Amino acid sequence: MIKETAKQIEERFGKMDIKIPINEIESRLEKLVNEFKVPAEEAHRSVVNYFLKEYNIPRGDFYTQDGEASTIKVNEITTDGKWVNLTAKVAQLWDNTHESIDQVGLIGDETGTIKFIKWARAELPGLVEGKSYMFKNVVTSSYQGRFEITMNRTSHIEEIQEDIEIGTVDVEFEGAMVDIQAGSGLIKRCTECNRALIKGVCGEHGKVEGTYDLRIKAVIDDGLIVQDALVNREVTEQLTGITLDEAKQMATQELNQEVVLEKMTEKLLGKYYLINGPRLDRYILVETVSPLPPMEAGKVDALLAELEV
Ligand SMILES: [Zn+2]
């Protein structure tokens, strides 16, 4: 990792006809990463800045030249600590939980979506949901096995007129359904915006009549990872054998909407499934689901048991 980064820095300065001994770059990186526990991406930036100062090169000159960051697609992000350019649309802005973060959410292009973090001290322009941008000099990183990008002081953001179509990549996951969360079963949606209503109230439009729908917010556990899954009406009907009409009847008879959720939980909880569908943020949007025999699904436990021997 350090050797690779050092090589990148050496080559990058080499393009500007500046030869820096690679062991000098390496030892600076090593010190930051190993001794001071600086994150790899920060260390990279800090070492580059050190040599820019040392050789009197304006930062603007260095970062606006080609060669430092390569232009790639979202699904090509497979390593961390890489400087890249992306053309992408802001899919979602999330609630910000930390003052050092200016904005956080999801951006995407035709190959998929990725989480982004825009640091407050980067002083970059504000992003608007649904707008497309050219993101230059952003850095890839990984957190809990998933890739994300960060936008820092050397990043540039430019709004573009083109409307990027966000595509998705299908993934497969198998495991036990260990939880079915509140907001599952027979629900009502806002007729204006399709949001699920909570006690008859839409977060955007207030108290509305709404229309009935079925869905399941499931948690699937394969023994290593806990995966959230969203199951739409069509797949829910197929999975539970309960149609929307039947669900409405059940709720009317019992004078209780929750009875549907109870029935579904009884049927599905603890069973093993193979699910398939596009990944959106922390969810898999389930398009197909097949039950697995418990023995097959017990594979993971068996493997884990073997490893402990
Ligand atoms: Zn609404």
C-alpha cells in the first residue's frame, strides 16, 4: 500500500520533471501512516503537499494537470486511496451527523451508486439532490467493506447540464431472515409522493388518506454480514402467499393492520433465502427471492465451526 502510493507520487512529480528519491517519499508516508496513524488518503495528500512546498510548486498547477486523477465510472472503484474524477448525479442527501462533514449522501452514474462525504473544511459548493456534476480529484476509500468517496480541499465540483441516468448493478445474497422491521406488512403510501405513511402522516405532505400497499423491510444474516432488504408488493405476495386484497380483508376483519405483519413474520422469520436485486445504499431492492433448504444455508455455520478447530 505505502510502496504503491509512493510510486504514484514519484511518477506524478516525475511528470513535472521533478525527481524525488522514492525512499524519501516512502519514509514520510510510513511515518504518517504507521507512527501517527494518519489515514492513507490524508497521508498521500500531506506528503504531496510537503513536496509541493519543498519544490515551490503552486498547488493549483499540480492538481489541475492531468495524470493525478483518472476519470472512471462508479463500478470501477475497487481500491482505496485513489484519486479519481467522476461524472455523477446526486441521488440522495442524508442527514448530516457530524460537524466536520458538510454534506453526505449517494451519487451515481449509469454503473451504480456510491456514498460520498464532503468535508466541511473543503469549502466546496453545496450539492443539490437530482443535479449532475463533474467531480474532480475526489478520493476513494473503504469503510466496513464498502467503497465510498471523499471530497476534500483539493477537489473541484462543477455542475453540468447533462442529466445523468443512474443505473444499478444486481447483487445476490443468501442467509436467514432474522428480522422483519416496523413499517412492513400492510402499509399506506402518500398518493402525492409515494412515501410510506407513519400513522397516516406523510413526512412531506402531512395527514393524507393514502393508498394501501404491501412491503417487507427484512434483515438477512449470512453469519458474517447483516444485510437490509426491501421487498416490494409483487415479491411480497409471491413470498408470503398473501395478496394485497387478502391483506386488506384480514385487517378489516381484525380491525387491525398489524395482523398482516404478524402473519408474515410467523411465515418468514428464521427461514433461509437467496435474494437478488440492485443495491441501493444499504438496501438490496429484492427482485427475486427463492427459499433455501436450511441445510444448504447452514453452510456458513459449518465453515465457521471448521475455522475454529
Ligand atoms: Zn407525500
